[in-house]
Amino acid sequence: MSSSSIHISQSVSDNAAESTFHEVDDLERAIPAIEFRNVVLAFDERVILNNLSFKVMKGETKIILGGSGGGKSTIIKLVLGLLKPDSGQVLVDGEDVTNYSENQMMKIRKKIGMVFQEGALFDSLSVYDNVAYRLHEQNVPEDEVEPEVRRMLRFVNLEDAIDKMPIELSGGMRRRAAIARAVVTEPPLQMYDSPTAGLDPITAHTIMALLIKERDVSQATTMLVTQRFQDGNLMANFRYNSEQGALEPARTGDKQKSRTTFMVLKEGRLVFEDDQDAIESSNDPYIIKFVKQRV
């Protein structure tokens, strides 16, 4: 066989291998990070989620809007296995977790970083120990824990508070510590429940900038539950420039911009799911109420 034939054969082999890798990657990305199939949940006579179906694809940013009591936070609790639906299915990474036991859910939760509305820090633990908690859960050697904790606290601009207790922190600092704890293990799926609720506009903007930074640095799938359209607007229209170390407006055709979608819940029903252009052009009075709320 001539050297040119060998070269051609090798090129074909390389191209075939590259194509296979792309096919595997595409197949993996085709499996939703989260999927709800006809989920129904009621407390006594009150229906919280009414036949809810949706998907969050891998790499997508999903913004879930809705009024108080509309079922937004319930979605997160179902994903985490803290609640079980009355009917329907909940899938995480293609795995049906609907009837999983607490022990089975522990494996699923390792894939998820979660920030609750009030931060939900352990009040009896220092900032260091709060952020280190998940690393300790995963039996990471102690000599590796401290560098990781400090790295994450630098990421959220909170390293100076490493020895403080939660009671010594402001509301914004508590949220930043909670973000550090949620993402220190670099989970592929990150969920945030009203992370800016109760914060002043400047602090709220700081928190959203951190979420954008974390999303873009880790390339994580992100689900944001909020009543504030402006939070989703920031997620959809800004990206983190790692070279500049700052946020910048997303350009037309930017991959992250095209992967951001909005959902709107009303009394447990899905009444809207589409991109930002569609939600901003909606004539539905209920949806307009969120879009026009800019403060």
C-alpha cells in the first residue's frame, strides 16, 4: 500500500471517529436534563400542578415565571424528590425518578446545584463549612476541600467572609454563599428558586451577574424560577466574557441567547413556552403583567 493510500485511509478513519463522537454527543444532548410528563399534584382540593408537561434540554436556560402559589417552586421540589406527583412522570437526565426512594434520590441530587429563595444556609456552620458541606458529603480529601472552597468564594467575591457565621451576613452575601455551596461540585444541572427575592435592585443585579457567570463558565443547564421578568431578561441577553472577566451583551445568533426559553405558569397550568421575542410580543394580559414589570 502506498504512503498516499495510507494517508487517505487514516484521514477517512479520523473523520469517521470524529463523526461518531459528534453523534454520541448529539444523542446525549437530545436527552432532556429535566422532563415533566402530564404531572398532576394537588393538596386536598387545591390543584397545584395541572397536567404539566415540559422539557429542559441540556445546555438550555429555562426561565419559569408565574404568580405566587402558581406552582413554580413545586416544580423544583418534584425534581429534587421532596414531593411526589399524584400522577404523571418526572425524569432527570432521562431517568424516571417519579417513585424513587430517598436513598435513590441521593444519587440524582449529586447532579444538581440548588439555591433556595432565602439561601437556606446552615445557621450553625461557618461560611467555610457551608460551602464545604457537599464536598464533605462526597468524601473529598480535606487537603483538597479548602482550595476548592476558597476558589468558589473568590468566584462569588466572598473570600473575606470565609470564617463568618450566616447571621453575620447581609441578605446578598447569604445568597452568594448559597451559590458557592450549590456549584462547588460543578453539577451539570443548576436550579435557582427566586434568588433575587427581597433584595434591593443593585444586589439583585449582582446575584444575577453571578448566575450568568456560573452558567457560562461551567456550561451548565440552568433553571431559574422567578416572578421577575427582568431576571430572565438578563439571563437571555448577557453572557460572561472570560477573557475580560465581565458580562457583555449577547450578540445576535449567540448560542446562549438561542438556548434561553421562557415558561409561564398560571394556576398550575402551562400557558406559555417560547423565546424572549415571543413572550415580549404576547397579547395575553397575564403574560404582559410580567413583561412590563421592569423594577
